Amino acid sequence: MTITTTDPASGITTDTGIEETTDDQVARITAAAAAAFEHLRGTSRVWRAGLLRALADGLEADRTSLVATAAAETGLAATPRLDGELTRSAFQLRLFAEAIEEGGYLEAVIDHAGDTPMGPGPDIRRMLVPIGPVAVFGASNFPFAFSVAGGDTASALAAGNPVVAKAHSSHPLTSKASFDSLNGAGAAYGAPAGTIGIVYGQRAGARVVADPLIAAVGFTGSLGTGRILLDIIGERERPIPFYGELSSLNPLIVTSAALAARGAAIADGLFASFTGSAGQLCTKPGIAFLPRAATEILDAMVTRASAAAPQPLLNERIHQAFGEIRERLIEEGRAESLVAPHSGDDGFSMSPAVLAVDAADLTEAVTEEAFGPLLVIARYDDLDEVKAALKAIPHSLTATIHAEEHEWEALGPVLSELEDMVGRLVFNGYPTGVRVSWGQHHGGPWPATNTLHTSVGVTAIRRFLRPLAWQGAPETRLPEELRDDFTGIPRRVDGVLRLATLLK
Amino acid sequence: MTITTTDPASGITTDTGIEETTDDQVARITAAAAAAFEHLRGTSRVWRAGLLRALADGLEADRTSLVATAAAETGLAATPRLDGELTRSAFQLRLFAEAIEEGGYLEAVIDHAGDTPMGPGPDIRRMLVPIGPVAVFGASNFPFAFSVAGGDTASALAAGNPVVAKAHSSHPLTSKASFDSLNGAGAAYGAPAGTIGIVYGQRAGARVVADPLIAAVGFTGSLGTGRILLDIIGERERPIPFYGELSSLNPLIVTSAALAARGAAIADGLFASFTGSAGQLCTKPGIAFLPRAATEILDAMVTRASAAAPQPLLNERIHQAFGEIRERLIEEGRAESLVAPHSGDDGFSMSPAVLAVDAADLTEAVTEEAFGPLLVIARYDDLDEVKAALKAIPHSLTATIHAEEHEWEALGPVLSELEDMVGRLVFNGYPTGVRVSWGQHHGGPWPATNTLHTSVGVTAIRRFLRPLAWQGAPETRLPEELRDDFTGIPRRVDGVLRLATLLK
């Protein structure tokens, strides 16, 4: 069977000519990944940093065609949206190259043999080593930065693992073009065959997760699909780590004082944040707590949403679910429709929707994540109502609060509540536009993610590493980074952290 | 219903007078833990280091009665075994106190706002924060160091979390005495009520794992019980991390050259390692690959095992399973019995058993973990046979190799194979006697553990922490450790690792 692709702007489906990957092909692709792992695990950090930079250069060389392909498959704007996303993919690869050159990510520890309160202790040395071939399931909404050329691939390769990506059904041609770009640049750099693989079709994706040669799974997508993959992992003879980024409502709170001080700017920011990329960002604020008395910002949301033109959603499923979830919020969550969305003439376009509830009436029925340009406004009279209402909101990737300097102390209880619920707390800003940096954390308690890990930022590399300890090992059998006279990376030696003394 | 306890040396069961914890009591205990968390999470690292040291002092003050209680319930020798284990528990608490004072475990990162290749980036600061109340399921074989007063409790408290321990059915009185000691010392130090809780009975343990107020589970025990707890977690509305240390065969390989150079010492070491604590250590070498031609070491194992007196096993279940597994190894694994074990006159005692197979005939049927003093010797002619046979051995906590200096290069392929299978590779030593230190790793690929984490060593604290990021936060809302002018812990600032400049 061949794979089709659909232009969300027109709704027209065409045949890509790409065949679904057969079971035999999956087995060959994972075997090639396993063979590549035997080579990659022995490569130096400097070599892998060079590989990541070669891949970044390759993506940028193919920028024009990649962006055009993605624009036709996703309906996202070529500029600045997709162009910026490609830049982000390349930036991420280069940042991870820096990180592995620096070497702190290895968490190297040396405990020399010696007397301890427990008697003589043997020499113990520990660091993180690559885990093995990684399956990567990208997201519909980020055809570059969270897909074949995205953060999971960059993390896995940085750690020293090959990747088997599953092409996304919403952007198979972009997946293929990304694979071709990475694979071509990798081969030119000297990466072994099998360093990056790709499979097409749902069955092939499931086979990859079940394959004994696969060591970990990175996934960005729905809670439902995440659970299906978790079930497959549960049936493996040897379960493997699954890193899922699954679902997020991202509550946002604005105080009266903040609105009084900068209401117009907050209206601009909030509208842009929930409608950008047609509201299809995992950090989109899905619910905003606004003071009931501050009617200007409510009016501003209504005015802007009513005037906004429809934007294409990524695919027919999202388009249909958007309408269904909105109806459920009204029927079961008893939300009031302030702005009803309308579809465009062609394809899967949709204009923004605004709903309202009273914070005091908020129930779990009104906190379902709606992928697309939909905002629920929860009107409140005082912040105790907000604190109580937060109990009905599922754990999320982010929470955001807008307040004035003099309010922070009084807001302590609300902020503590928010810290428990999320992986990132945003002050006087917006959750969308996730900075790729050393300290970023893009994760959160279930159902935001199923683990304690991040899929954005340098610590994302950690997902695809495992600790290994060597006891009493001869110098020649230790990785270079754990030898006594090596000082090129930060290490903890006999309990004391030491900086690298040689720069690369 | 009351809880009973059995002396493994006599087999005599007595009533402890302790009632099984009811569902209502479980709910009160987890609620107390949740209340304690609200206090503990706000405590300083210095305060918590003091708490850990107070608990260590308390255990040592109660040493005589704790050791006597454990000796009567476990059949393990009071000296040096249990006395040493109590020292280990206290040492572990003090080492973790040092670690949290040092502060590197927080993984603090500061990315200041600034221009990036992606445009202006917001201020992002990340560190690890306590996860919440932790359920601790201790092991039968370490009534102190892996039980109520063990590494999971030390890790959880160090991180800032309360603990709800489940008393072990094999040593309920030791569990209670440990709890009383910790709880008393904690209260005297000023820890809030609910910092440490305990429940009795299997049903109560299951209720704790299912309780929505519990945030993570630490478990040391069998694969079977581990799977039951994982199933309970799978049915929770919000699944939580489960850190299980489950099963391990711990292969050991000896080369001809090593035997020629120090055969007598290896015979001593191997015999002590598989029979120490009656073979009931999770790192016990369960299978030893020995050169077929080197008959002296085989003879030495047979002679010593035949002459050894029975030692009490921990409980009736282990005693019975030991015999059953040995029979399965002979029947299904086609192992040859070199030394048949014999029971003692009373209780659950058992003398060592030695079996043999040809490495070339090794199948998964002969690699079942037998808890107790049983060693399978796999005879080999050349190391290629060993490398092939390793494929039949389940992933383990450790692997051990004895060889001479000139052999390491030729052994490369075998060593690589071993590195893939385990969490710790021991050179010319023994896997038992796990050093508690900064670099220790006590974990391994499934089924050794179900995660990538360790339950021994300083990095065990990491299990009970989660990352949290603050974006654009006012200084007053940041944890002290993330403020600009704080320099008391190592931090990564704008990508550059910096050491602490103020020592406490």
C-alpha cells in the first residue's frame, strides 16, 4: 500500500508514491541501526559533534525545498513559521554539539580505592553511556523541530545512538525529505549506514517499538497513541524506556493589577499565544483566568477572535476533533460560547473560538485539551477561587502568571500550587516559544509527560543514556573520560567536583 | 489480623502483636505524609543534612537492640553481618547529608535572558525539586540497608520527601524497630509528624501504591512482586515513577591465565561471594564461567561446598524455592549436580549447592536466579563459547571478569558484550560488597531494574526529584540556589559550569 498526503489548505489528497514499510523491511532497518550502534558507540564526542554540525549544515542547505514541502503538507506558514522551525532544528543540533564537546552530560564520577568507614572500598568509576537504537515518533505540529530532524533525533545521535524515525502520517513527504537530508549529510560526513533510518505506516511504527533491537522510544503526540505504544512496550520481553510528551492545558492567570498596568500588551500577547500556528502548540494556553471585573481584556479577545480569518489546521482529524471538543466543553463543561469559530471555504481551516466559564464552576469536563485556536476564559472574583479551580486542571507542561511586583508574596499559595502541577512556570510572559537552551525543561507530571524527562533543551540528551560503573578496571579498559590523567571534561573525583582544565 | 514473625533458624512462628494496617489507617498515614511534604519541601539543605545525621546517630544509639531483633528474624549473623549493615545504613545517611550540602545533585542551571540565534530568549532557570511522598518497599535480605532504614528512605528524605515504608513480612519487628528509631530521632530533631510512616500487611502495601498522594515507589524484591506493583501503578489515574530492583544472575568469568596466576585466591573469593549471607545477595554471582581444563578450582568449589554447614535462609518461601529452582536447573537446564545441598535439622537452613553445565549447552532454562547458596559452573574451552553463551543470560546488575593484564585487549569483544548486559562491570574482584559512594551504580537493563536509575550511591537521590524550570521569575520567587548572587553550589550559568565559591 502506498502512503498519501493531504494539503490542509485545500483538503486535496495525493499519492506520495512511498510504499508502507513491510515487516521484513522493518527488521532490516532495525538490524542496520543495531549494526550502526556498534560503530557509533565507539566514536568520540568530537566526532559526534562534527556529525551534528554536518546535519545542521545539511538541513540549512536544503532549507528552501524542506520548507516548501512542509508548507504544502501542514498548512503552516512558510515564513516565518516553518523557516524559523528549520532554523531551530539546526540550532538544536549545534547546541547539542557544544554540549557533548563540553562533556558534563556524561556525569563522570571517579571514586578511587581507599579506606572508608565501611572498610576498604574498591575503585569505582561511573559515567553515562549510549543506550542503543532509538525509535523516534514525531509530532504533527512541528514537522522539523519535533519530527525526523527534531530534538529526539538530535538527542539520540548526540548520546551516540542510531535513530529509527517513523514518518508522520500528516507530513510523510516532509519526513522523507528530512530523512534524505540528514542521511545524505551523515553519509558524506562518514556516519555508518543505519545511523538514521525511517519507516512508513502505522503497522511499521508499532513493529519498531516491539523490535528487540530498539532500546528506547521518544514520542510526541496524543495521550491515546502514547498509551497504545506503552501497551506494546509492556508486552515486550524486555520493556524499554518510553519518553512521551502527551497532553497539556497550560493554565494562564492574570491579576487585576497586571491588567491595570499593561492590559493592552497582555491582550496582544495572549491572543498571539493561543492563535499562533493555529493554536496547535503543545504549550498553547488553553485556559486563562481573568478577573471578572476587567471586561476590557475579555472584550479584546472577543473582538480579535471574531475578526480573525480561518487558518488551516494540520489535518482532517484535528479539524474534526476541534469542533467535537468545543461542543463537549459547551455541553458537558457548561461553558458559554463567546466567539463561535467558522471554517474556511476549503480544506481544514478554522477561525479562533473563545469560551467562558466561571472559575467557581470549573470542573474537569471543561479542561479537555483542544488542539487548535480555542481559549477558555475562566472569570474569577478573587484568587482563592483560582487556587481552588486549579484542582480541576490536569498537570501540564507549563503554567503562566501575570502579576505586579508587589503581588508576588500574596500569590505564594497559588504559585506553590502551580509549581506542583507543571514542569515550567512562566512569569509575565507566554508559554509558547519554548527556548532551546541548557536549562530548559519541557516536561511535567502525568499526563503532560510520562516521565521526569524533558524533550527540549540540553538535558534531553540524558533520556538516551544509561549509567555504567566500572569497578577496579585497568586503565586501558576505561573510556578515555574516566582515566586518571584525562581532564578534558568536568568530573567528580572522590566526591569533589572538578572543572575541565583543557579546553577542546 | 495480627502480623506474625518467624525465626528462620528454628522455624518457629510467633505473633508480633502488630495489627495489619487498615484502609482507613493507610489513608491517614498518606495524608500525614502529604502534610509533612508541605513542610519538608520548604526546608533548607542544611536542615535536611542535619536530619539525616540525627537519624544516623539514632540508629547507632539503638544498634544493640536493632541488630538483635534483625538476627532473630533473618537468621543472618549479628556480627559482622548485621552489625556491618547497620553501620552501612548510618554511613549512607551521612554520605547523603554531605551530598545535599554540596548541592551538585540539584543540577542547577541558569540561562540569562539574551539574544540567541533564535531571537531574544527569556530568562530560564532549572533545578531539581522533591517529587512528593515516596513509598518504600524494602528487601528481605537487607533488613537495614535496603529496608525501612535503607537507601530508598535516605534518598527520599535527602531529596526533601516524606516516606511511607511497608514493613517486610520477613522482618516485621525489625521494620517496626527501625521505624521507631528513625521516627523518634526525627521528631527529636524537629521533623514534622508524617515525615516517616509505616504500614503492615500486603493489602496495606498495595493501597499505599494506589494512593493518589503517593508520588513515587522505591522497591527491592522479586520480579513477580515488582510486576504486581507496576500493574497497580498502571491502573492509577496518574501513573507515578516506579524504581524497582528486581532480579540478577551476575555472571562471572575466569580465564585460564588468571587461574594459573592466582587460582587459590580466586577459589577463596568466589566461594565467599556465592555463599556469603547464605547466597542471599542481589549481586551474588549465580553463574561462573571456568576453563574446563582448570580442574583445581572446580575441585575447590566442590570440596568447600561439600564441607560447608547449612546456614539459615531468610524465610520458608526462599527455602522452598531454592530446592525447586535447583531441581528445574537440573531437569530443564540439564545441569549436572556436583554438590547436592542438605537442609539443617531446624528451620530453613541449607548448605551450598554446586551445579555444572557446558557453556556450549547453556540455555535460558539454566539461568534462573536461585536466591541462596547456589552456583552454576559453566565449563568452557575457549572464550568464543563464553561470548556466545552470554546471549542466554538475562541482563544483570553486575558482571565480573578475572583475567591477566596481557589479556584485556583480546577480551575486548567479551567485555563489550558484558557492558551491554549490566550496570556494573567488576574487574578481578567480586560483585558482592557494593560500595556506597558517589560513583556507585546499582542498576541495569531489564530485568535487573525497570529503569535507568541506581538504588545505591549518591545518584540514588535523583530518583525522587523532578526538574522544574522558572521563566522570567522575580528573584524573590526563585529558590535560593537559583538566585544570581548565590554561589554556594555548583551551577551551570549561560552554559558554563561553575564551582561553588563559598564552602559551608
